Amino acid sequence: MKKLLLLSILLSNYCFSQDLKFDKKFSDAVDKWIAFDKDENDSTYIYGFIYIDEQAGFTFDYGSRFKVNQNTVEKLPNEMESSIKSRLSPNTANVHILSENEVKQLNLPNQPDWLKFYKTNDNTVSYYKNIGYHYNAVGASQNAIEPLLKGYKIEPHYEGLEFELSYAYNATKNHEKAIEILNNAIENDPENFWFLRELGFAYKNLGNFEKAEETYNKGIAISNDKNQKAEMAINMAQSYFQLKNKQKFEEWANITKQYTEKGSQFDQYIEYWRENWDK
């Protein structure tokens, strides 16, 4: 009986411990109540709800503040008279996702009633594409794949969808899947240089430099964006620098310089690689 009582006490302490851990990226806390860490000289925490506005992106809806007592979190009166929403950027600090118990202690619903107005078309291709875009934009491509695939199953050639999905696959090193998506996309829209840019990147990272060169050459030929031409070219220059293939490096270095200004970042990369070729 004593052992059982001791175990019960230990479990209780574990369940009600308010050791808040701010170790989650906001992009992993969508549709969750969260808290931001307090300032060093502050005794209270800001809490609220994170969601994705289909048009504006990741958004924090301010709830109020709370303080931590020994075993509970205690909600403080909301000092704001109106709703405050803040857009979140990639450099937003990590958050603490409120536990089910903490949500109950703060007397919060599982999700706020107003959230439904942001999900009126949440089963449409446009919604899935936009959600995937916002995940990609903040570097959370691992979270972009699921909604993008849902949209892809409905209408694979929906504008922008194939690019976002292939970008997410490339960003998560699923280059073979990116190639599969892009080959279908290019068959449908062969003049889209964005598809060729992503396809060249996939081949490059798989070590298929011949296919990467072929693809980037096609992309450069049809693009009217000098910066994108330079980016495709410098990707190949970088590969041949790493391979120490001087002839191919100079070929792509010179192509890069055709489309970038002297002293630009791309130009500086080329000169740095030339100066450090033997190091």
C-alpha cells in the first residue's frame, strides 16, 4: 500500500509540474494554445493561439497572461480591450505548447470559436496550396508536404501546387519524389522555368550532374529573370568547385557572371572559389 501511495504521489507531481519548456517552433504549434517565454525580470507569461491565416500566414492571437504557482497556472485579467493578432516570422522565438491540463486550468476551449472562420474552405486545393506555401516560406517544409499532397490528389496541375510540393520534397532531401512530381509538371507546362530550376536542383543533389546541367541549361534559356539564371548557374559552379573540376567550374562560373552584377553576392562566391581553389 505504501508503494502504491508513493507511486500515486510521484505521478501527481509529474502531471501537475509547471516546468514550462519553450522548445517548439511555432510552425509545429498550429491550431494550438501556446505560451512565449517571459522576460528575465517578468513573472508572467504571454499566452495565445497560433493558426495559419490562408492569405497572411502564421498568426498569433493574443489571449492574455498567466503566472505559475506551485502546481497550477493562473490566468490574469486581459488588459487589452480588443483582439490583437501578430504575424509570425521565421525568427520568432520558440514556444511552449500548453498541455491539456494547462488549457483546463486557464479555462480555455480546445480551440477558439472564431477559428472556424479561417477554415471555411479547408478542403479545397487552393487552401492546401496556400498552407503548404506558408510552411515552405518559414523553413518548415516537412510540414508542408501533407497539405500539398492532399491538394495534389484533387488537382495536380493547380497553379503553384506542383512547385510548392517539389520545393518541399527538395528541402527535405526527398529528391526522387521531387523529380517524379516535376517530370509530370513539365509535361503539362514545359515553359515553366521554376519547374526546371527545382528539377536541376534535385538532379544536382543526387549527384547526376549531367542531367542537372541539361536541365539548368533549359531553365536558363527560357527564364527572363536574371537573378534566377544566375542562381541556376552558380549551383553548377558550386558543384564543380566541390568536385575540383576546373574546366566545368570555369564554364559555369562564366555563365553566372553573365547574369549577375560585379560585386554581387554571386560574384563574390565565384571569386572566393577561384581564390581558394587549391585550399
